[in-house]
Amino acid sequence: MPILNRAAELQGEVAEWRRHLHTRPELLFAVENTAAFVEMKLREFGIDEIVTGLGRTGVVGLIRGNLGEGRTIGLRADMDALPMTETSGVPWASTTSGKMHACGHDGHTAMLLGAAKYLSETRNFRGAVAVIFQPAEEGGGGGNEMVKDGMMERFAIEEVYGMHNMPGMPVGEFGTRVGAIMASTDEFTITLQGRGGHAAQPHKTIDPIVIGAQIVGALQTIPSRTADPLASVVVSVTKFNAGFAHNVIPEQAVLAGTVRTLRPDVRDMAELRIREISQNIAAAFGATAQVRYGRNYPVTVNHPAETAHAIDAASIIAGEAKVTADIEPMMGGEDFSYMLLSRPGAFIFLGNGETAGLHNPNYDFNDEAIPHGISYWVKLAETRLAA
Ligand SMILES: [Zn+2]
Ligand SMILES: [Zn+2]
């Protein structure tokens, strides 16, 4: 079966919503206008219950089926944009310099609204569908905040599903996998305290730049020498700040970066090794290293049964040949990971075609993907909540 006819009919209207949101990107938890737009649409659809302000600015709508009482499943979209300036040149480009929907969350929100409209018209299921619109996916953990606010209990959500667009994957295709599909994303900062002085008298100083350079190199032995070669781990030093003059050896150097893994034990190992390497190399040269290691999003782990349901729904819509059931995991992070720690569920990728990559200033969500995304949500709800 191809995409649903009604979903195809909805494409123009949903694309308009998507472009409206694209023009007006908002960051992190400050998605008030986006949340208000979502709430307005859900009210127009006449759904059964709308709760705002969950996880500060999240919105949940509940749609009850016509086929009797039953379980509730959650479908989740994210609403926030990124702190970057758009260069796509499209007519609906961001009107705010320094804010941009570069991850397609405008498309995710619009597609889930489209699915809510469809499901509120047809209600061809038993139980209820909770449509979840979360803030602060791009840092801030808005999904985690909604879970902590008791969202799952309040709506008696038993399963939860997420979707993200994927540039480079053809429109109309889907991809997912059982187990780890997105990485944990941690951040570290290493502050090296040396002793400053005249650049012509290095013997009277403890040079934090030379020490820092050795630490940068040594940290690369975490993936290459400490981790199991079959385990995925990325350690990237992305900042190295030190010094202010050609002839002065500074007192301090500050290194910072990110660690991504697909396994909790590898994550623990990386944190331990960053501390050991930094502190011991610093000590070897008479300096000190203060390491701050912050744990952000956990690994996004798909549950086996729910992943099978997601694959079934996608296969009904796209045909089995267009659904990759064992896609390679991505080393990016996902706030949806917290929802999957709270309830069983699955995260799936939706083809965005040959567009610029995620977080690229030329990126734009592909409106051609809209009927595929809506059809997936609808089919997933109707199959999981079949009478
Ligand atoms: Zn993103
Ligand atoms: Zn994203």
C-alpha cells in the first residue's frame, strides 16, 4: 500500500504550517510561539484533551479512538531550532539572524500535526493516541523534562515512538534498527594550570600549551588503544583556548570537547580515561588538570518488539524494499533517548532526499516527505491500537 490518500491531500496545508514554523525558529525551551501554534491547531482539530506547559513549554494532545477504550501510545515530535544563521535562500527562510530550523524539527512538528488532524477526523482505533511536542531537543533535554513532569503517567502512555528526517536517504524510505541507534553525547572541559612567563625563558615556566597539545594527542588513544575496536566511540577536542601574546607563555589552557558512544560501559571508560590522561600528563610536567565531565543525552536504544511494530507500519506504507531494518547507528545524540528509558518504543529515520545535511546552514526540510511521515504515524497508531 502506498501513502494514504488523505495524507497526500493534507500535504499542501501541512507544508504551509511547516514553512510558517521555518520562518519563525525558536531555541531550546523558548519555543512559546511554536507551542502556541501547535496548541491552536490541536484546538482546531477538536481533539479530546490538550495540556500545555509540560517540561516548561511542551504540548501534549490526546485523541481518543472511536472503537472503544484501550491503551494509549505516544507519538513524539520536537519543536526547537538551532542557534545558527540560515543561508538556504528559500522564500520561507528564517527571518531571525542567528536562529534556524537546520534539523528539520519544523517538519517533524508539522507532520505530527498533520497526523493529529487525520487521526482526529477518522478515529479509526481503540484507546488513545498522545501526540507529544517537545521543546529543547538540541540541548537542554526538553524530552527528559516532560518525562520528569509525569507525562507518561498522566496520559497512561504505554509505548512511545519518535521520527527524524534523514538527508541522503531517498524520500519515501525509512530506516531503523533494534538496539542503539543514536549515541550518548557528553561534554568535557579540561582546565590546565601551568605557570606563565616570558616566552624567551620557557625553563622558568610550566607551559600549558605544550602540555595541552600532548593531552589532545593522548586522548585519541581512547578510541584507538583503549576501546574495543568493535565498540564505537568518538573523542573530539573541539576547543583549545590559551594565550594572548606572541611573547608570553600563559598561565592556563582550556580544552573542551565531546564524547559519543553507543554503549554505557564504553561511556564510563571514556570518562575515566579522560580524567586519568589529563591529570597524569599534567602532573608529569608539574601542572594540574581540572576535568569537568558532563553527561548529556544517553544512548538512544530501540526496544525489539516496538522496533518490529515500527518496521511493520513503515513497510505497509513504503513497501518492504524501502524500509531498512538494520540501519547503521548515528553518532549524533537524541533527547528521545529519555523517553525510551521511560517506556518501550522505537525511533525511525525518514528519507529527506538529497538535501544539505542536518545542522548545515543550507539545510531545509523536504516537504515531499510530509505525506510519508504522516502516513507512517497514522498507520503505526492504527496498527498498534487495532480493535
Ligand atoms: Zn539536530
Ligand atoms: Zn534533530
